[in-house]
Amino acid sequence: MQSLISPENNLVLFFVVAGAAAFGIYSEQKKWFGKLSGILVTMISMSILAMLGVLPVASNPNVKVEVYDMVFTYFIPISIPMLLFSSNLLKIVKESGKLLLAYTIGAIGIVLGCFLAFSLIDLGEDAGNTAGVIAATLIGGSVNFIAAAESLNFSTNPMFTATIAVDNLVSNLYTLFLFLTPSLMFLARFFVKPKKENQVEDTKAIEKAKFPMTLERIAVSVFIAALIAGLGNLLAPYLQSLLHTKLNLSILVITVLAVLAANLFPKRLKPLEDTAFSLGLWMMYIFLAVIGAATNMTQIFSIGPAVLGFYLTIMIFHFLFMMALAKLFKLDVYEVVISSAANIMGPSVAAPMAASMGQKKLVTPAILVGILGYIIGTFIGVSIAIYLT
């Protein structure tokens, strides 16, 4: 069936895609849909338009849509480096303190929980890749979801849209649970007493210099990201040939190069961090808008329950695992819930959570361990997928 907007009408199609991304971002800022994430709002909007025949469906192999192809080809490879400009490993290790330990325990819990869920729940013939993508996103957030999916050639799989829809729903509910956890008195015996020093603001961590978005910083950020993406695409085929693998290694190579750049030139990239992150996140929303146009709602309802069970198994095991080890490693309840939020949702949720709970000294470490999740999540997820496939 011919869509109202033809596949050849590139500018109008890109207008709709960009509009859906903007709608999702704006709705999240304004809290129009409560706790519903902007990512889900963007994807649902595009899915509805595609199902109503307004847009060409992105998953139709018989229809070539140049706008969709452009987004798949360019937006993810360029956005990944921009999201990783702040991934200074030395700074993360030096300044994260106890939160780094708690985050690591949480990440181990997710990996173990993933293997447990895989043994209990059947996700179909592509279960290994699905499990790897889920593990990746639970170790560092949605950035890892997209990167792992691209690496595993999973983004065109019917499971992709069902998984990302469930991911957003469950992550939001889990965040609400974490906010409630410190008030659940029966859990207090599993943690050491809350540390008073974490309630005092860390003056050393406060950034004195502010780097607002400027035309120069936009231009340089895009240039560096494009350079890293280009180098990654040049090197990836040689590495794939060397390792005799069908995996798309370009995203992994780009990630490694971006982390290397962030650690070799931290002072040069520092003024670009905020600008690059904002641009990279916008490009992620554009990509997810196109993925929304490929969403088949009937597949989501048929596949969703199994994916939901998989997520819940991992999250429950992850939290119980952290509670079991909390006293052994002298972690209080706030260190556990904030690091768990960094695992599941990334720094954008963990840092505000630390601030709202009065744990002022943990705000910067929450950001840092969340960034660590961006670095390691994709590699761990892809490794799990390879092992399980």
C-alpha cells in the first residue's frame, strides 16, 4: 500500500522524523506523559504514523527510503563518539569512590542475571543476540542498546522494537522502586548506616568553568566525531576479516577510538563535552524515530511478555545480588540505589537521584560511573551475545 508521504519525498519525510524526535524530547522536559520517556513517545508517534499509512514503513524490504537509509548509515556512527567525549577513565577511577565498587557489583549482577534469565525464558531463535542487547542496555542505558543492536545486526529484527518498548517501560518502573527503597525499613538490615559525609557537597567536584554551546564547538564536535567514525569504518573490515566474524565491528571500533581520544586528549575535549553530548543525544532520537517507523505493534504484543519476563528476572537478581553484598563491602542504601540507577538508566537518572536524596557528594560519582556504563556496556553485551549464540 502506497503511503501518504511517498518514499521519494525526502525533505517532508525528514521533517516528520525530526518532528517526532523533537516531540519526544519536548514532552519529556514538560512531563506531558508523566514518567513516560521521550524515547518511547518518539517511537510510538512514528509507529502510529507508519501504521496509518502516513509514512512508508521502515521494515518493508521492497521499498527504498533514502531518508531512513541516511539515518541508519550516518547518525549512529557519528553520535556514539559525541556521547563518549567525557569518558575519561582515569577521572572515573579517581573520583568515583565507593560508587564505582557498587556499580561494578551491580554490573556483575546483571551479567549473572542475564544468564539465569536465558536459562529460564525462551526468546526464540535469536535469543542470544536479544539477551546481549538487553544486558548492554542494563549496564549503561539506551546508548548501549543502540550500539549493541547495530554491532549484532539486531536493529532490523522484529525483537528490536518489542525489546526497546519493554526496556523503557520496565526501566521507568524500576527507577520508581529505587526512589522508594530507602524508605522500606525492612531492607535496612542489609545495608550499613547511611554515611553522613555523602550529604556534604564535594567542593572539589564543582566545575568552575562553563562551556556553553557555540557555533565553533558544534563544528569541532561534529568534525571530531566524523573523523572517529570514518577511521572506525576504515579499520572495521580489516578487523572482521582478521577475526573471521560476520559481526558489524564498526560501532565497536568507533567506540574504542572515541574512548582512546577522550583519554589521550581530555583537556582538549573538555570544552566540547556538553555540546557533543546534546548533539549526540539528538541524533539518537532521530535514529529511534526511524526505528519507530519499523515497529509492528502486533509483533510487540506477541513477543513482549517473554521479553518482559527476561527483564524482570535480570533486574530482580541484580537488586538481590547488590543487597546480598552490600554489608560485606560496607555500602549504604543510597550508594546501592544510585549505582543501580546508573546501571539501569545511566547518568541522566543517577545524578538527579543522588541530588534529590540529599547525597550531594555522590552526584559527580553518579555521572562518572554512568559514563563508565556507556564505555563497557556495549562490549559486555556483545560478548554475552557471542557466547550464547
